[in-house]
Amino acid sequence: MARKRSAVSSSEAHPQSLTRQQLRQAILSLLRNNAHKTYHPKELARRLNLKDYEAYQRFWEVLAELEHQHLIARVKGGRYTYERRPYRLEGILRVHPQGYGFVEVEGREEADIYIPEAHMGTALDGDRVLVGLAAPARGNRRREGEVLQVLERRRTQTVGTFQPHGSFAVVVPDDPRLTRDIYVPPNAFGGAQAGDKVVVSIDQFTDPKGLPEGRVLAVLGPSSDPAVQVLALALSKDVRSSFPEIVLREAERIPDAIPEAEYQRRLDLRDREVFTIDPSDAKDFDDALHLRPLPNGHIEIGVHIADVSFYVHPGTTLDEEAYARGTSVYLVDRVIPMLPEKLSNQVCSLRPGEDKLTFSVLIELTPEAELVRYRISETITHSRHRFTYEEAQAIIEGAEHPLADPIRLAHALAQKLRQARLEAGAIDFDLPEVKVELDALGYPVKVYRKARLAAHQLIEEFMLLANRLVAETIGKRRQALPFVYRIHDRPDAQKIYQLAQYVRAFGYRLELEDGSVSSKALNALLHHVKGTPEEPVIEEAALRAMAKARYSTQNIGHYGLAFAYYTHFTSPIRRYPDLMVHRLLKHYLQPQAAPTLIDIEALEARCEHCSERERAAEEAERDSVRLKQVQYMQQHVGETFWGVVSSVTPFGAFVELDDVLVDGLVHVRDMGDDYYEYDERRYTLRGLYTGKRYRPGDRVRVMVIRADPATRQIDLRFVAEDDTSPAPLTRRRKKRASTRGAGR
């Protein structure tokens, strides 16, 4: 059936011009291969076959960027040549907890520049620095450097433990990448007491032999408080925990009632049987569905998304705060929302029984889940019911409910969409999720693997479909329009080679072709490990080998999903890029919308910021779970667990424990039954006298001998499979035993 024009038309695709990254590589390759020549910019553009105005403008931007990074040089006559030996480079410093660091230089193909601790100067982790390169040693491919200047201090504050020392104090940072304590003068304690977790500023750092100086900005509470520990962890990633009063006041002024003009202007879908499916503890419902059979035998699917852009306008303090946060952060014991609760949990949330403003993708599919047509419209919807994932799963499996038919139909279509996506080359990652249950005081009482349900896939597939269609609507137009894409590059060849070597130690084979891997080969690997003890270990390793997905105005497609066009549209309550996408769509919906009104450089900068905030949120979320896992294992010191060796190093073997999905280290110093040597080629620790071997993939039994929440590290010891000796009672277990005895 011919496809009808959508509310935002999706025209035929135009021939793709070079992306910004491709243009960078093309310019560098041309100049590097002709290093003895110089070229006028017009000659370069002609050699690269750049004809349209937009590509030519992008060419000039990239040219200036490469010159600024000392990757190319401008010589006499305004001509350009390859910068053979740049002696000064700019980049981002990443510090290792042991004191040394590496500087990442964007666009530089060689390895990151190694900075010895003695040559760090006054630079801190995350700073943008100017580096002077040292002469390389013969045969050494790693270039060393020295920090010459801190160009931009990225860290202005941190979180740590307050330690008074008479008339002054220091704050010991929680982040191990900050290897210097912060000096706090006598008049800047801010009411902090010994052992408190505090937020401290980093005001100045001018003497490499001294300490950075700062002031206590906020006292979080005692470092022994579990809630304070999680909050401190989040704040160490620059997560904002509370909203400024001016932002809360602005949110409170937003009326609950929908203006009458919106009822008249929008497509009214309140007669549809709309429902939501979310986690049991969720309050921010930003997506909903409806399904209904059509007279022609097809199915209409409505993907309805909260219209946050109606309430949050550019230039307001509310918008500035949301942009600074970039995303909601889902910690192990709380949610730190991107928007105040008045919006996230009330006005915008698609709560059942309430009329809501929505932005909808209305999709027509055949019973075989083939796309017929779609349109994107501003709508008004009314959710009939709120389901948890568990309730929806019960209906899929046969439980009765008035909305059982649309949910089962949605499940059937979602499975077909998923199968088609995998056949098209999408990678089938299905990483297990860890669930931590806490008591009233915030201590972990249970850690387990959360089940992945068909109901999760149901929601996932329709959100993926809506995001893809929105991206195609803009990306396939003949006229290039500035837009926010969610992109995912192909994996780095070296990382894929390392992955292939790693899985070989488990007895698996990853097929490579000319140093690259096909999604078919990756899926075959993931399929083979499904249901095995090493499944989570190998899936995690495969995920680490992938490039990081990010936001950009330059579309290169999404490798992992096998989509040529993809964006984020479906979660504007908790992700700022989705809010940007909504605003751009509304702009392009207008008659004669002018793309020139969109500042593409400013939009790209916003994309980069949102990608950074996403990474920070992911780190905070992951670390908060890790903290509780270690605290949980602290209660089980002396007990034995089954696990899988995930990796082997010269100093020991890492073992991931079953079910708890946390790893610990069996240090060689605790392997007292033999003298072990490390075989780097085979990833093996081998006993010199017994010949006993430990390799990745080995199923082992270990005892927990130490768990330190401060460092979030767990120490283990191998035990024999037939070792049934009782574990020594820890202090906590002794107390419980004595309590039980007294009770009897």
C-alpha cells in the first residue's frame, strides 16, 4: 500500500554528504598521504568533491578545528599541510588513582599521551590541558608528555570526608581520580565535624607541591549514614541533588488545568483505550500506548509521549536547570529527577484518569508488523489504566483484564518487530539487571538478578519504533535540517580483536573479517553463551568493546540497533535531548519553518553536554548499586559462593559471583597452595608445582574474606569444592546468633 504523507512529511532520502567525522578523516588522509605538498582550501574542497554549500561550510569548520588541534598546519599563502610533528597538543586529562594520567586528544589516531605523576603540574582529573610532548624512546610507541598549562578547570567542587587538623582541615575526596586532598582554611569549615561527608569547592591550585584550596559548601551528614553515602557518591559525579528555590517557584506557578485552546487545537484521542506500563515504583509516566484493529485488517498503534515542551520553555530558569542536569538519575535508593516533582510526577506524568497533553506517533501496521504509514501529531489523551510490568506480564501469560486484548496484541506485534530488527542486524544485548532491596535504614537485605520479561520487550520495541520514525521523518528529507540524533559508531577494531581473544579463553570463537566484526557474528556469540554461567561476563565484555552511543547533529546511524536514523523522543520527562527533539519537531511542523533559525553549532554543543551528563548519571547509578552490593557482601564475610572467573591478571583472578552479580578479587597472595605464574598469552594463572590452572570461564567456589564499602572492593579466596567447613561467624552473624538463642 502506498504510504500517505505524515503530519511531518518524510520525503525520499537525498544522497548523503560526508559527516563531520568522515570529513576530518578525509582531510587528514589526503594531507598525510601528500605530506610534502601544500594545498589551498579551494583545492582541498575540489579534491574532496565538495559541491553543495552546507558541505563547504562544514569543511571550513573542520579545517579550523584541525588547525587548532595542531593536526594540520597553515603555511605561507594561506595553504595547508600535514602537521608532521606537533609538539604541543590540547586534550582532556584522565587521572589514574595511582597518580599518573593520560591526555585524550580528539581526532588523534595515536595512543593517548602518558603523563607521569611528576609532570602533572596543577592539573586535576577532567581538566582541559595544554601538553608538551617529550621525545619518544626508541621502540616505545607510547608518547609521554608534560602538562604545560591548565586551559580549563573542569572541576570546581567535589565530595569527600572532612578531617580537621587543628586550625585547618582537609577534605579527602571520594573520587579516587582526585589524588590530592583539598586544604580548607580555618574560616571555611561551614559547620562540618570530623567524619562528615561534605561538598567542598576547588577555588585555587597554583603550587604543584601543595594542595588545592577550597571551602565547605554543604554538609551532607555523617559518613556512616547509608543515605549520605549514596548521595555523596552521586554528588561526586556533579549530579545536582536539590532544585534552587527559584526553579521550584517557577514550577509551582504552572497550572494543573489544560487550557481550553489546546482542546480545540490538538487531535483529541481521549476515546482511545490508552494505557501505561512502568516499574511498580515509578511515578513519572512519560509514555503510553493504545492499539485498535482497523476495518482493513491492519492495527493502529498510538505511542503517546508527555508534551513537556508545552510547559518548559527555552530561556526559563526551569529549562536552564533541566539542561544543566541533562537527565534524571536513578540511584539505588532514590530518583533525582531532571524536572521538579510538580512536573515530573504530576502535570506531565500520564497518570490514569486524567486528560494530558501529549505528542503522539500514530502508526499503522499490518498483522505481520510491517509499516504501512504513520503521522506525528500534538494530541490530548486520557490513560485508562496504569500497569506494572509484572501485571502486564501476567496478562500476556493468560490473566484476564478488560484491556487484555490490546496488551496481548501489543506483545505479538512487539515480538515480530524484535525479530525483524535482529534479522536486520541489531545486536541482541540482554544484560541482566541487579535489583537491591533495602531496609528502612538503607542497608541492603537482598541482592538478586531482576527478571527480563516479555512486557519489558513490549514497551521497548514500540519506543524504538517511534524513535526511529521520528528520526527518519527529519533525516530523510531532501533539505538537510538541523536535528538531534542518537548515534552509535562501529566498534573499534582493536577492541574487537581483544574481545575475540578474550572469549577464546572461554572456549568460544568470534569470527572477524579484516579486523571488523559483523552484527551476525556478535549475535551468534551472544546466542551461544545464553544460559551459561559465563553469560553475564561475556555480555559485559562485548558491551565494553562497543562504542558509546551519544547525541549529535551529525547522523552516522546506530550500529547496535541497525538503524540508519535514530533519535530519543519518548522520554522528555527524564531526558533533555528528548525535549530538544520535541521542540525541533514542533518548529518543523510549522508552515515554512526556517531551518536557518536553528544554530547548529549551539545545538551540537548541547548534544555534547547531554552525552556527558548521561555518562555521569550512568556512573552514579552503577556505583550506587556497586556500593550496596559490597555492603551486602560485608554481611557475608566468611561465607562461600559459586562464581565464574571473569578475568585473570598478574596480581590475581577476578570472580563474578552468581546471582549477586558482583565481582571480587582472589589475590595471588591469598593463593597459598602453590606459587602461581601468569601466562599472558593464555590469560591463565598456573601453579608452578601442582599445575593447577585458573582461566576465564572456570566455575569456582570462593569465600568472601573482605568487603570494603569505602573502596567498593571485595577480596575473595578460592576454596575446594568439597570444603564444607563452617564459615567463621562475623560480628553481625554472632550478634544474630546470640539474639536467636536468647529468644528461645
